[in-house]
Amino acid sequence: MALIVPNEQKKILLTYLWKIEKNRNFILQSYAQVEKNIIKVLEEINVEISE
């Protein structure tokens, strides 16, 4: 069964999908940066502990 969506509605839905994808990518990049920072801090802590 095919879903018939008017062109204007398609544009709106595609815009929402685009925004969701951009937000998702931003969040994933932010978490990756936080993870890198956590690893760096843990490495610094381990260096200080081992001194």
C-alpha cells in the first residue's frame, strides 16, 4: 500500500529529517569529544599517581 504525501508535506518532512540528522551528528561529535577529554584526564591522573 503506497502512501501518498503532497509535495509540500514531503518538503517539510525532509526538512525535519535533515534537522534530526544534523542534531544527531552534533550530539555524536560532542560525545566523542567528551570521551577524548575523559581519556586524556584519566591518562593525566594515572601519570600523577605513578609518580
